[in-house]
Amino acid sequence: MASITSCRFDVEALRREHPVANIVAGYGIELRPSGLTLVGRCPFHNDGGRPNLHVYPETQSWYCFRCGVGGDAIEFVKRREGIGFVEACQRLAGLQAGPTSHTALPQPMQRERRWDRLTLEEQVVMNTACALYQDSLWHEPRALAYLRERGVPDWVTRQCSLGFSDGHSLEGYLRRRSGLRAAKELGLLGRPKRDSGAMGLRELLGGRIVVPELRGGHCIWFIGRSLVDGPNSPKYLALPGERPVLGLQQVVGRREAYLCEGVFDYLTAVTWKLPAFSPCGTHLPAERLGFLARARVVYGVLDGDEAGRAAAERFGEQLGERWRPLRLPEGCDLNDLGRRPGGREEFSRLVGAGRLLARGGDSHGR
Ligand SMILES: [Zn+2]
């Protein structure tokens, strides 16, 4: 084997002396704090809409949710300069240690909110919001029509406590009682946008279908889907902080689990009575996969696009032989498939093929 030239570098020291946020910012990429992370435009793809590049100062790493690539400071320099590992180390070593460390980089929040650790008051406010949203849904024909059009039957709407935020009821309700301050801290309510002319507080999820994460009958988190796809508002908006796994309770202790990329893929799987969960995206760090300890098989229901394929590879590394990515038809997610005639049967066939793969894998694995 060739000698490893990189040994000339103390890689750990390079990483220590060159915080990844400084390196990224040093390339002129503007980073803004978002919860515990920093977010900016990814230089590796045409990042025109919402910024996809996330920098995690706590783990000194970065990740682009569109490209599905990430790594440490060295990896960033490598990709940005189109050079090899050794050259990237040289480049870093040649820099003054922390040249930009004294410039005012935006600081992420010190502590990211953990949604599974709410105070009593916060929990009451979350449950209140969940109940109000549920009530609003049945009074909003547009929202009901949207859910039915996406193939979500009413019994799933009820079972999952889906709701609709009408944009004003929560503030009024909490004003008459208490919990306004907690609702603001949780991010449910915020100041209205300037020049919106709106009175009162702004409901973060106003005008959206609201999907709660339920634990032990309590609502601990929300993610909201807009009813219309427009250029000015993201399709999905979630409460800030670490995203809990959606549907976690349905898979804890189960032998089989279905990892669904999107919220509506998850709802389709629930409709089919499958033990499903969703990371609401393609990223779920290894240290948060403990709830799958008893699962022998985890089926991956990821979109048939580049990000989905990259995610499938990452989960494969984390879950090893238990991971069975299912190959959905090109350009189709599970929700799309579920709405096609014969979609459920087709999905069963895909799962069957995954099971065969499992058996093959076992015999070779010895
Ligand atoms: Zn990218």
C-alpha cells in the first residue's frame, strides 16, 4: 500500500483550529442562526430558494439537504476547491489558525429545544393548540378537501389528531386564559411581519394543515403544510429546534418499521396500518436511532430522487443489514403511489421484494 501522506497532518488539530463555520463564512457564504445550527446557501448546487446548507458548530460538521453531502471543514475545502484530502489539509494548515474567528460570526442558540422535555405549562399550551387546531379543521372545508385529495381518510385525520391553524384563534383563546408567554417561547406565536398591517400576534402555522407528534396522548410538536404551493412560503414549516421523529410511538418495540421521507408519505403508511415513522426529511443522526433497537427490518421509503438515494445510502451505513431501501417508481413518493390505482398492491410487491432481499442477505451474512 502507498504510504499515507496525510499522516503529516494532525487532522484533529486542523479541525480544532479551523471551526467549520469560519471556513464556510470565509468563502463568502452568509450564515444565519437557526436554532442550534447555522444556515446558508450551498455553493455546490444552485441554491436559489430556501438555503439548504446547514452548519453544525456543536459537531463541527456541515450538511447540504439538497445535495445530500456533508462532512467536516476539510471536506468542505476539498469540495469547494475541487482538490484532494492532502491538498485540503495543506490549504488549511497554510491558513492562520482561526483567521476569521474574531469577526462577528452569527452565534446559534446555546441550547436547542428538546420537544420531548416540555414543562408542565408548555405541555398544557401545546395540548390546547392541538385541540384548537383539530376543532378548526372540521370548520375549514378547504383543509378537509386538501387532506382527502391527498388520500388521507377521515379516520386517519382523527387518529393522528390532524388540525388546521386558522391564524387567529390560538392567541384569542390564550389571552382569555393564560399561556401566551409560553406560546411565544415555543414559537407558536410571534410578532406580525412588518408592513403586514396585521394586528395581534402571528400564528407560525397560520393557514396550514397541522400535523402533531403525539407522545402518551400529549402533543409535543407540530409541523404544518401550506394549503397552496406558492413561491413565497415554504411547503412545510415546523416549530424550531430539533425535529422529533414523527410517529415514534408507533414503531418503538416493533420488529418491522417503515421510514418515510415525507409527512404525507407517513400518513399514507398509517392509512395502510403499517408501523411507520418519519424524520420529516432525509436526515436523522445515528445517535437518535435508538428507538429502532428491536427492529429487525427497517424499510426505507425514500423519494426516487438524488436526495432520497443519498439518504438511503447514509441510513444503510447506520442500520447495516437491517436496512431495506425500497425502490419507488421514478419521481414518485409513497403518497403519490398510494393515490394511484393499484398503488397499494404495487407497494406490497416492493416490500415483498425487500423481504426476499432480507433472506438473501442473511444467508450471505454468515
Ligand atoms: Zn447543495
